[in-house]
Amino acid sequence: MIISLYDVLGLDLMKDVQVVAGKSNLGQEINSVHMVDILDRVPAFKKNDFIITTGYDLINNEELLLKIVNNLSHGNVSCLAIQIGIFLDEIPSQLIIHCDALNLPLLEIPKSLSAAEIVKAIYVDINTCTSLKYISEHERNLRFVQLLLQEKGMSEIAAFLSDSISMPVRILDEHFNLIAHHGFDTSLDLLNPQQIILEYENLKKDNHFKDLLESKSIYYLSNESNGLKPSHLLYPIKVNSILHGYISIIGVDNSKIHKQDFMPHIEIGAVVCAIELLQEKAIWEAQDRISGDFLDKLLDGNLKSVKHLNRRAAHFGLDHTKNFTIVIMEIDDFAILKNQKTNRELIEIKKLIQSYAKSCLYFQQHKTMLKYRSDKLCILCQLAKDCTKEHLDNMAKQLQKAVKDNLAISVSVGFGKYHANLGDLPVIYKEAEKALSIGKKLWKKEYTVFYEDLGVYKLFANVEGKGELNSYYHSTVHPLMRHDKEYSSDLMMTLEAFLDNNGSIKETSENLYLHRHTLRYRLNKIKEITNLDPQDCQDRFKLQMGIVVHHLLSDGLEG
């Protein structure tokens, strides 16, 4: 951009000039200025021409007027400026309406202002800006190249870009994870990963990302559309039409966007960010592979010694003196999803889930290692100071909400012991797997379960082989299940309610809206079918254990 219409209107000379049409299109570039009296005799104007006229041939000739305006608009001239008081006392209303319809800026110049002085002032500005543009572009590009060559990283790039445009800048990856920022008050929510996730959700919900990807330039987002207090500008970081991230400018407005040196900084900044992101992604992928290999060895118990384990852990930024846990996340009904999605779509879904997990854990100040194992996301989590079980439960719920809101799928989460040593992690990993597996039997989907909360279920989960459990099930509640199925009765439901109410006839009958005599009849029927009396303490315990086994083995029961 050399000079814009905004810049020209900002000249002292132009203070009495009125914009009467095309007010939303004042960012037009100006390459040259032409002063003509008879517009119809000019064969053609060039793109970005600033046209000044006295309007001689517009007097009482509406047909010619509309024809000329159409030609100017199709030629992409910057604007039409009419000096009144010479041939026209005022600009015709039809001309104003037509220019507004075409979004062609139309200026009204008072008679007292010299058109020649306007031409001179604009050309002085063009020449000055051309010289300054060359110098500033050279210096800017040189500085960006230096940042790349010196391998300063994204933080330095964000800082230079922010200082260049005097505005706060965020650099985000394609999943809206914050990579770098500069110029912000750190107390603002704009740097809070939870707020950024909310921002991402709002933009996605309103299809703004689709619009942005289809645009070759910026997409301007007002504060109404993204829920942010300041206005917000996003610029995509692309390589060969593949999105790698965004430059996010906060507090920008139209006057800033159309300043002559604003967008060039963003454009070259996006190119530099793309190069740096590609380099960093290659490094991140290599680091993920290496840390993933370490995590595999750690969880499988394949590290040589405690000393070797601690040394390797320190290399990855883990402190063996801290507390750890293992978290496993699984997509509910993954087999069904696998049939509905392409491999590419599944990979993208898994990447997004991993991205949400990273953001959430980072915000909670936990150091992590993440890796998919058999389509389940395994997370080694070094716990932040004073972390409690409630903190972890809230974190899991936040993750589940982010996944459901963004991807319209649910995930379940299993935790192993949550205050473990590094050396205990192979055992903790198995606990998290069991928690996830048992949770699926009990609650089916979208659950969070801690291994230590499983109570008696843990005992049965550790039984090797299912033959004994099947045998116990058949000797307790299986006859009841068979009777319900055969006669469409509710004896199993009645038994579970009776056990849940600690064997109280009064409370059970009230909860089931049954008469006490009806409840006693059903309890006697249960005793008759199972040979176990629900009102006998020892028999009641056997029946309760039978129900536990029923839930635990519900997918694989025999008979």
C-alpha cells in the first residue's frame, strides 16, 4: 500500500472535504491523481486513481451521470471528488445514491479549496510514502530475517510484531493453542487457556473459521461475534493453503487496519510465523516421539534402574520428588465413530482432544507427557503443589465439556492413584486402565472415575479369569435376571432399590411407590427364586456381591 484514502482525508488541507457516499470503503489505495472537467471524454481511468472534477458534464444529465459512475466503479478507481460551486451548486442526490449502492467513495470539495493544491498535496504524500515505505520495508524485512536466522523463536517474533504496530499480539496454532504473545496485561483473560477455548468455541459455532479460511486476507471480528471486550482481528498463517495458525491482534479498529504500514507488517509477520512454525513443528514432533518412547518404557516398567529413571525424567523436565498420576481418556463408542469417520477425520479429532488436554493441564500448572496408546490418550501428569482429587475431577469435567462442545462427542476419564512416585507408574497405569474399564461397565459413557473410589469392584477386577465370577453370578442373581426376562417382572430393580435403602421396608416402598405388602411379596419371591433371603444380613451381602459381579461382567456373561 502506498497511501490510502484515509490518509488523504487526514491531511490538514482536506478538513473541509465531506464524504457523502461510500463511507465504508475509505481504505482504498491511491496511486495517482487526475483533475478533469469532462469525465465522459476520458477513455479509461486506472485502478486506484483519485478523480477530481467540477462536474461540468453532470449537469441535468442523469443517464450520463449513472454511466460515468458505473465506469468508474468497474475501473476500481479510489474515489470521485466533485468540487461544488463552479458548475454544480450541490452534488445530485441520484449520484450519491448510486455511489453508495456501488460503495464508491464520493467526496464533496468546497469551492474555496484549490483542486490543484489537493493534487499537489497528494503527490507529495505519495512520493514521501514511497520513499519511507521502501526504507521501512527494508528495515522490517531485515529485522524479521534476523529473527529467523538468530533462531529467536515465536516470542521474539510476537514482540517485534507487537512493537511494530503498537498493539497487543497473540500467535495461536491451528487449534487455537497460545504459542506466544506480547503487549498484554498478564492478568487479562485473553491469555487464559480456558477463555481462549471459549473464544474458539464461539468462533467455530458462528462459522467464522470457514469464512476466514476462504478469505485471502484478514477476517475482522467485532466484539459482538467473539465475546471479547476489545475488537479482534485474525490473520491466518498458511503454507500452500494449509492452515498452521493465526496472528491475533487485539483492540484493532478500521482506522488502524487501513493505515498504510499496518497490513504489510501483519502479512510479512504471517510468512515469518509460518516458517518458524514449520521449523518448530518438526522439532515438537521429534520431541513428542522421543518423550512418547520414554513414556512407553516408563509405563511398561522397562527402565534399567531408579537412578536411570530419575535421570531420564529430569531430561524431560520432570521432578522425581513430586507427586504423579496417570490419566487415560477414551472416546466413548469409538468403534461406532470409526465407522462414521475417515482416517484423516479421526486423526484430526484425536489431535484436537490432545490439544484441549494440553491447554487445560497447562492452565492448571501441571507438567505433562501425552501419548495415544491403542486409541486412548494416556497422560502422565506431574501434579502441581496442593493438587487435590477435587482439582483433578474438575479438570476432567472441563476437558469433557470442551470435547463435547467442540466435537459433539463424549469422552470418559480414568485416574490411577493420584499421589504416586515415578517408579509406581506402571502399576498406576494399570489402575487407570481398570478404572476406565470398570467405569464403562457401570456408567457406559461420559464418566470420570478414580481407581481408589471403586471399592469392592477393585477386588473383583483383580480376579484372574472370569470363570469364578461367572459361577458366583449364576449362584446369586442370575436366576432373578432370567425370571425378569421371562415374565417381564421387576424383581431385580426391586432388589437393587431394597439394597440401596439399606434393607428398609419403609424407605424402599416409599421410593418405589409400592404398598409395603406388595414389597414384602416381591422380597419373598426373590427368596423363592434365588434361595437367598434379602432380609437376612448374610444373604443380602451375597446378593449385593452378585449385583456387583453382574455389572462388572455385563458384556461377557455366560448363559
